[in-house]
Amino acid sequence: MPSIQTGLSKIEITQEHLDVLLWFEQHEGEVFRNRPQDVGLHYKVSAPQFGIWKPGDLKYALSVMQSHRRVYADLPPYEVDGTWVYQYHQEGTGIDDRLGKARNRALDACREAGLPVGVLLAAPEYGTSAYRVLGLGFVSGYREGYYILSGPAGFDRNGFVLKQPTERLELIEWVAESKPELSSVDERQRVIASVVRRQGQPYFRKQLLAAYEGKCAFTKYDAEDALEAAHIAPYRGPASNRIDNGLLLRADFHDLFDLSLVAVDTSSQTLLMSKELESTAYARYAGQRVHLPRDKSLWPSVDLLDRHREQAGL
């Protein structure tokens, strides 16, 4: 039974479950003239009757489908720069249905475990029974009757990760939450998409801002708007947002850290730097002590920092 890395832990799923998820990644973007269902795998890839597909012997959902009939008011996915956010309506209405229906609970189980689900969209422009494979998405949240799915996710040698956008994104607060008077669906979609697409979700960033007293861990830079929540171990869904898997970093150092051009020597808590940066303005930061939280219980994980340094070869 394969072990899948989700967040900072591992869970076991069946090979048959994994085969369905890999099918969605392999067929991302493809259009089928008829809804794909039985594709020769142990499990079907979409439900015989329901929008949320949960086989009876699994606790997790395998996929969600936007049907041509549009039983629920699913919002169209917000797609930009190779990434997407899709607000998928729960089965039924209200909290009782959310908690009482097994298919909703299966999506909640995916959210808690950090497992993605496949997404199928009705594609009427190709025919009355055509469907497009949007890809794999993480269940990133739940809001006012909608599950928020973000993707595309992909499988690497350890588990599923959210694929990175091809451009850097503006870090913004959750305006849709703080300004409920926003009435434009497009504007709300844009705001939610901007938040979910960035690795450091607002609540995770706020935790790090408080822990590091608003200063970059590598430079002590204190302009809050330029500080980001960086993950030490790669982002693999909401379970990754643990304080010991985070560093508060200036935006450019966030990039350098993700590119393995800087790392932390945990024996001395100092900054290591790649030779590629020796002739740059960044060289002056090499060997400087890392700024850490006063509360040692909020310090980043030594094991995760060591693993990052080893992978960086520094």
C-alpha cells in the first residue's frame, strides 16, 4: 500500500486510489466527448449518479463533477496563469447536510488529510455530454456552502504538491472575508484565487508575523507588506501550515530559499549561501545568525531545516 506524503505526515492509501488520482493528472486539460467513468481502473473516475464520487469502501472522495444539468450553483473556476480555484457546492444545503451526507464528509476527509481530488467540468462547447478534465485539486477550504478546490496538483516522488504558478503573485489579505459587502462574483473569485494560490495563506502568515515579531528571519527586514510565509517542507495542502514548518521571509529571500540557493545551518543557526550568490549583493548575509522567535516552542523544525539544507547541497 503506497505511503503518500501529505503536509508533514504520511498516510497510506491503496494503489487503486492512487491510480485514479494519477489518471486525473495525466489527462489534465483533455476533453472527452462523453463523461469518463470506467477507464479500465479498479475504481471509476467519476460517480455513476452523484457529483461527488466516493466509492463505498473508501473514506475519501476521488473526484467531483460539474454536470451539464447544474443541480447546484457551482461557480465557474477562476483560471489564470496556469492555476485555478473552483468553488464547488456541497451536496444539499446547510450544515446538517454537510455533516450528514457521506459524500460531503469524504471531501472533508480529503481536506483534513491533504489529499487532492479529481475535477471534471461540463464542456457544452464540445457537445451536450462532453467533459473537460480540469485536473487534480486540493480541498483548500469551505465557505458558505462551497468547498474551495485549488490546483493543479501533481505527484512527485514523495506525494502530491500544488504546482507553482509561472509568475509571482501579489500577497493580499482575505478581502472576501473582511469585506463581505463585495458583491461582484468576479471580484470575490479573484480575491479567493489570489489567496489560495499563494503558498502562505493569511492565517499562517499572521502566525509567523507574530512569532517573528514582524521581522524577516534572514535579514530582520521589517516592512510587513514585503514579508511572506515560507514553507520549509513543500506545500502539500492545508496540513503543511504548521508553525514549525514556516519561516517569515522577505519576498526575495522566500524565492532564494525555495530555489535552494540559501539554507540554514542549524548547528550555529546561521545562514548558508550558494556559490552562485557570492558575487551578488546577497553575499553580505552569508554567515549571519538567523532571527528566531523568542518563544522556542515556535522555532522552525531542525529536522525540516536540515533536510532542506541537504537537498540544497549547502
